[in-house]
Amino acid sequence: MSNKPEKERLQKIDEILADFRNSKALQKGFKKLEVAAVWKQVMGANVAALTEQVSLEGDVLRVKFQSSLLREELRFGTAKIVSEMNATLGAAVVREIRWG
């Protein structure tokens, strides 16, 4: 048993949850969930409306569109999109984009 008084050993629930959320094992899972929202934020509402699917598999962002024209147009800006996605996510999460 610890020699610290019980009050000092107790943590606030928000501190415990923050520690849990920040654990390295969970970060990848949270980034996968966050990537669709970040896609909409980075690309804007018009592009997001024409996007059928956004998913993260490892460090590969897979994006499927309703419009093949839009897909081909965005393909030219892949490097910039990867950079903006990573900046918004706050980490180097996306290495490449596979357009579908």
C-alpha cells in the first residue's frame, strides 16, 4: 500500500480519460474515426458531398467518389491534400491516397 494519503492517490475522472485516450494503442483508432470529419473540413462541403467513402487503412487514405471527373482532378493535388490532412490531424497519419 502507498504511503501517500488517499486523496493524493485519487485522480479525477477527466485525467484518467485523457490518459486513456492519449495512450499510443488508441491513437490510431481515434485517427481512423477522425479522418472522415477531417476530410470534409480540408476539402470543403462540395467535395465532401460528392465523396462516397473515406477510410484509413494503415497510413493509406482511401477515397471513393461519385464523380470520376472529380477524382481525376483531385489526383493532381494529392501531395497537397496529404499535407493538409496531416496538418489538420496533428500528426503524419496519411502517407498516400488511393483514389477509387
